[in-house]
Amino acid sequence: MKKTLVVIPARMASTRLPGKPLQPVCGKPLIQWVYEGVNQATLIEDIIVATDHERIVKAVRAFGGKAVMTGAHHQTGTDRICEVAREYGEDYDIIVNVQGDEPLIRGESVDQVIWQVAAGKAPVATPVTPLEEEDAANPNTVKVVRDTEGYALYFSRSPIPFVRGEKTALYKHVGLYVFDKEFLLEFSSWEQTPLEKSEMLEQLRILEKGYRIKTVEWEERLHGVDTPEDVKVVEGILKGARQ
């Protein structure tokens, strides 16, 4: 059985919401909601928060989680993930990169994505959810088109596909990745590719190199936290779920 390590990159710096991982959400730090949600997954062995700030390390350890300090020089979250994979991932076959700003994430859904890589469907798997009309033109919402077997054809910040004939299902990408560990380390060593640099989307490097990314459709609609307004929306969702 393949062993899986989840890594949650968490940085203090955030343009729109400084100190985002420690932002209180219904009385708990944002990072705690993410950690506890992922911890409900049954196909994982451990979770590590990878951060650049001691305050985040202390906060994570205070609620019983694991956290490590990583280099401040990393340009991307993937670079931070790779440092943890090299330092702490020797006994693991699969590395899961979970963004630290998705407090509504569920372990059951994470398991669905992990299974794709564990079963050898692709070296990388990632979730998608239905795209809402108001997000179609938003460049911060990454859109994805898939083939008939659920493999990604392309990711874009532009609205895709252009619907001229029959309407088709539209999807947005959720920023969670499940990697075969050896593939992750290889991928991180590649030079950036033209489409990646144009769209500023790392996953395009994988497609441009000719590898496949398996997508999994999630039924739930997550709401990431990037602004104070997002905090209010998420708190409303969480309070509603408790009633």
C-alpha cells in the first residue's frame, strides 16, 4: 500500500489579507480548519504545515498539528512542498499539496483525488468543481477543460471553452494536487515552459511536457479565503452547517 504525506504550505505574507493562515474563522485559525478537514481523509499517514514564519509553527503545534520551517527563498508553493518532500518524505510514495486557505475542504473528497494517483491513473491528480457564471471572466478563477476520461486538456485564466454551439459543462480548478513523489521532484527541476509563463500556471508545465493530469469532480463548492469579505462568507457557511 502506498503511503501518503500531506503538505500544507502557509505563508504570513498576503497582499489582500496579511497573516492569512492565522486569521480567526469562527474562533479558530484558518490553518486549523484546513488541517482538521484534511485530517479526516483515510488514505493519508501524516500532515505537515510548511511555513516561513515561527508564529505559524507555534499556532499549528498549539492545536496538536505538525509544522516545520522552510526556506524563505522559495518562489512558489511547489518549491516549498519539494523541500518538505526531500527532508521528511523519504518513507512516502505520494505527496499531497493542499492550499492553506480552503477551510471548507473535506477529507472524503481528498481521498477521491489520492486514489487516482495510488491506482496509477496518472502521476498527478487534481479536483475540479462546476464553474459559476460570475466566475467565468475572473482571471483569478482558473478554468479547465477535460477529455472524455477526465484528463485535463488545458488550464486557463480565460473563459474556456468558448461556447458557440451546444452548451457543455464548465469547470473551475481547485488548487489541490496529488503527486507521485518521484514525479514531483522531477517536475520541480524542469525549466518553466512558454504557456506556464504566459498564464502563470505551474500545472501547464506538466501538460506542455506531455504528461497527463487526472481530474476529479467534487460536488461541494469550496470558498477560499483571500479577503476579509471571504472570512465573513465562510463563517456564514460554517455557522449554517452547525444549525
